[in-house]
Amino acid sequence: MTRVWYVKPEHPDPAVLAEAASILRRGGLVAFPTETVYGLGADATSSRAVQGIFRAKGRPPDNPLIVHFADAGDLPSLSAAARRLAASFWPGPLTLVIPRVPALAPEVSCGLDTLAVRVPDHPVARELIRRAGVPLAAPSANRSGRPSPTTGEHVLADLEGLIDGLLDAGPTRVGLESTVLDLTVDPPAVLRPGGLSLEDLQRVLPGAHVAGPTAGPARSPGIRHRHYAPRARVVPVEGAASGARATLKAMVIRLRGEGLRVGALVTAELAGADLKADVVRAMGSRADLAAVAAGLYAGLRAVDEAGVDVILVESDFPAAGLGRAIQDRLARAADLVPGPPPGSGIQ
Ligand code: TXA
Ligand code: MG
């Protein structure tokens, strides 16, 4: 059974946090809010607890986890670059890949010699980690492959009955996952664009760049799997902004003509247009990419739940700032990102 506690984001009830922390110390699984998305927490020092995460999520065994700390000072020795980044961006939506730390369960790293760490910017997350007294391994709290949860309802939709508890503190602020930066390569490489923009990163670490597709084993195994996907087929639509609500409308009409139920996930500017779709949902104004990011996953899930066959998503956002992360997630939801070769054993 999954216990659900409703807590105030700024002032969570200490008795509730104590109970959730004691479940974690006993090796249980508790979902909790961060500023990016909800995480599924387990004691990162316990192999048994960490194995529970992989089971509950149906997560491929080659996809390593991020370990969450309450404070940068709780981390063992950090390099000078890592310390600089931590001072500028923690707590916040930045994950650093550093050399592996022996005190943690080997399962968090899935056999890699590196470890991903971050300090989340949410009072519930930080207080929970403090009270647990151990760092928490926490992937996004969704079934593997589904869009990350930005509300407690999303977590329950995927994991009710499979996890011990959920701390529900309402919708998360950023709505997309953290930016993953690999500090074990030179120059440092962004493996996953996310809630912290490349531009902001480069102010502190001018050499940071976005990793291109690599030959051989992926540096960030998780990004090889189809991800962030609802059940319906996702089709990104370009040109929707440039006067082309006609493009979108024509696609809707063609698909409906084929007998399909069609959903449209668009910016506020287009939501009022007569698009003829079965379901239309807005994800924020084009002028405010933070609002689009915050509304993207909730929008994909909502349109999906309306039982459509296809979701047309307005997608021509600028390839800068948060736009990079939005574009990346849309491409993955639509399965437009090249995967591993067939027969490689990785799905
Ligand atoms: O915002 C977030 O990062 C959320 C919240 C809960 O903190 N967590 C999250 O975790 O998105 P997850 O497991 O869904 O995504 C972690 C990503 C995956 O792409 C994984 O492959 C990568 O980080 N990763 C983890 N450890 C790694 C490592 N040692 N080397 C390279 N990539 C790693
Ligand atoms: Mg995830």
C-alpha cells in the first residue's frame, strides 16, 4: 500500500517527515517533490533499497541513478570546478557527474566508474534527506519511459501500490529534470539539457558544451532509451508560431479524417484558435519558456488521458535557454532520437 501525505511545500509537518524518513532508513521507497520533478527516493547506501527502485519503475538495469544530498558540504571531496558550480547553482537543477564514491551502493552507478549527484532546491526534499540521515538515490518517480511526474497525482498514476509512500506538496516549479553535466571529461559535457540553461552554466564554466552523439557505450546510458513518452503517438509540429496555425489545423483535419482521435498541446497563443482537435491543452505562453517547461509533462499526460491516438505538439521553440531542454524532451517523447543498434541488448 502507498501512504500519501499532503504537506505544505515551505512548512512540511515535521512528524510526517520523520515518518517518511524512517521508512527510507528501513529500506523503503518514498516519492518526494524537488524543484524539477518528483523523485522516487531510496537509501543510496543500501543495495537492497536501490534495487527496489529499479523494480518499482521497471527501469533498465543499465541506467544509473542520481544521488541527492541535503547540502554540498555533505559530499566527499569535490574538484575545484565542482565546488565552483556547487557554490553558484546548488541547491538547484544541476546534476554533476563525478568519480564514483565507494560508500554508496554500487547499483546507483550501474557498473560505471562515475556517480551523478545533486542538491535539490525544495524544502521538503532537503529536510527529508537530513532526517533520513543518508543520501537518497532518486530517479524521476514515473514508470520507466513515461513522462516525469510534476504532481503527486502523476506519481500515483504510475506507481500507486508499488511504493511505500508519497509526500505530495503540489506541482513542481521547473517541470523538467535537472541538467546533467559530466565533469569527468575534458571539456565538461552536458549529457542532458535541463532546468539550468547552458548559458547560465557557461557563465561559471565557459568550456562546458552539449555532448554530441557518441560512438560506443553512451556516457549517460539513460538517454538512449525512449523516454518521457505518453501512450499516444507524439508528433512535434514546426511552424505553428509563424502564422501557421493553418499547418496545425490541416494536420488535425487530415488525421481525424483517418478516423484518429487527435489531441493538440500548444502554447497559450494558439490554444484559443479553432484547431478542430478532439482535445486542446495550453502549456503556457511562447513568451515565457519557463511556463512552457512547467506545463509540458502535465500537458502530455492530460491529453493522453483523454484517450487520443495522436498528440500534435507545438514545437518550434528557440534552441537557447530552456528551449534546448524542451526541444530535447519533445524529440524523445516522439522517439525521434536515434537509439542503440538493434540487438545491442539495450532497449
Ligand atoms: O531533476 C532530476 O534530475 C530528477 C529529480 C528527481 O532529481 N531526477 C531524474 O533522475 O531525472 P532520472 O534517473 O530520471 O535521470 C537521471 C539521468 C539519466 O539520464 C541517467 O542516465 C543520468 O542521469 N545519469 C545518472 N548517473 C549517471 C552517471 N554516473 N553518468 C552519466 N549519466 C548518469
Ligand atoms: Mg527519469
